[in-house]
Amino acid sequence: MNDITKVVDLVDAKLKALLDKYQFLVQENDILYSKIALLEQELAKEKDSKEVLEVKYNTLRIAKTIEGSKEDKRETKLKINALVREIDSCIGLLNE
């Protein structure tokens, strides 16, 4: 009978240890999911910020190109020609 109580006590101790580890892992999992959510929010903010900066950069580049600096005259002409071709194709589509 004494051996059975020892085995039961041993199983009980191991079960308590397993439950403690399980609770710890559940808490750690919750913390990690919270961190993932926070990092995803930060990533989304950074992507939005990047997109805003890219739009500002492209706008500034176009403004500088239109400004007509000597280095960018060729690029300005190419942009204008591309815009004219795009407008012509839109007019052609409207006429159909």
C-alpha cells in the first residue's frame, strides 16, 4: 500500500509541475501574441509613413524637373512627352 501512495504522490507532483509549465506557456504565448500585434501595428505605420514619403519625394522630383534645371531638361522633356502621349491616348479612347 505504501508503494501505491508513493506512486500516486509522484504522479500528482508531476501533474502539478506539468500544469505549472502549461500555465507559464499560456501566459508566455499571450505575451508573444500581444508583441506580434504591436509589431504589426508598428509595421503598418512605417509602411504608411514610407508611402507618404515616397509620394512627397516623387512630387518634389517632378517639381524640380518642371522647374527646369539644366541637368534635368532632357528628363523634363521626356516627362512632358509622356504626359502628352497619355493625354492623346485618353482622348482617343474618349472618341471611340
